[in-house]
Amino acid sequence: MKFDQIFKIVQDSIMDVLPDIQREEINIEDSLSNLGANSIDRMDIIINSMEGVELKIPLVEFGELKNIKGIVSLLYDKKMKDTLMDE
């Protein structure tokens, strides 16, 4: 799975949880808070994104991330490790 594919999954999750947000409004450098997501919204977005990437990661690992790029990078890194383990 490519980085851009994971970014699209995260964008889809954001649009599901925050229906007033359009894809073109979501910049990878944005924080979820800046898009209007409260703490429950952020948790839902992360959980939905993990499901979309077919991963389970402890939520605490997302706690220090500053923006969407951090979320996508963490999901990408974990997915790559998961893929390597499956080979």
C-alpha cells in the first residue's frame, strides 16, 4: 500500500466523521483540530483509518502526532512492517 493510498483512506475517514469537510479542504499538513475535529472525532477518524488500512495500533501511539501527515506516516510505517512480516 502506497503513502498516497493511505492519505486517501485518512481523507475518507475525515469526510465520514466531519461531513462538512470536502476532500480539497484537507491538506496533509493540517491538524485534525484545525479542521474542527474534537477529541471524539479524532479518535473516530483514527479508528476508521486503521480499519481502512487493516491495522490495529494502540491509540496512545497517535497521541503526540501533530498533523495528518503524522497519522498517515505512522499508518504507512506500520503497514510496511506488517507487509514485510507476512512475506
